[in-house]
Amino acid sequence: MRAILEYLLKRKETISFAESMTGGALAASFIKNSNASLSLKESFVVYSNEAKQKYLNIDPKLIEMYDVVSSEVCEAMVRNLHLLTNRTLCIATTGYAERKNPNLCYFGMYYQGEVYIQKLVFEDQKSREENIDTTVSYIVEFIKKTLKI
């Protein structure tokens, strides 16, 4: 995350997170770095459907139609996070860390008008914590690769 923070600071850009499956792990990883507050202005843990509706204005019909863990809901989350915060880089996650078949995560990234949606499917034997850690690591690497950091 240090490299991402330095990239954003150099460009005077900001970041925000809306985390469901990762439960704040992305923001926690980001704020471990000095000067994180110069770029991170807000972060939301929107774990329940109600929180997604209340804070990100996610239409309950969208959740009903596609499931809360879907590319469609993830895209709405990241787009609405950008509309809400007006940050340069926005990241959203929604997923099942355990007890589903398959356990999976969708994450969305908004950057300079572009939206990227990625899907991760986890190995059955992996624990909840391992799946969350894998997601955070994957997102960090995806951001670095996409932004050419």
C-alpha cells in the first residue's frame, strides 16, 4: 500500500473505500503508512445489505435481481462511492469469505472515469481470514498493475 499512497500523494489524488467482505482490511492496510490521511479521506464498512442501501444508495431491487455478491452490485457500489466522495480512486468489495460454494469476491476500482470489476474465487479449504487476506493482496497488486506503479 505504501507505493499506492506515494503514487496518490505525488499526484495530489485521493482514495476512498467501501468494504463489505474485507470489513475494513483495505483501509487498515492503507492507514498503516505515514501520511495516509493526506490521501484517504473516508472509508465505509458496508457489511449488510441495509448499509449498502443507506450509505451507497444501492437499489434493493439490484441486490434481489443479481445477488449482493455480483459484478452488478459491485459496480454500483464503486460508482456510487465515487459519486458520494468524489475521490480520484475508489475501491469497493463484496463477497463470501466462507460457507458458500463457491466462496468468492467481486471488487471494483474507479479511477479517472474508468471502472474495473474483478472476480476472485477462493479454494474451498481456505479459511475466512485467508480469503480476506488474499483479497487485500490481490487488490493491492491489481491497483499497482493497473496504475503502472
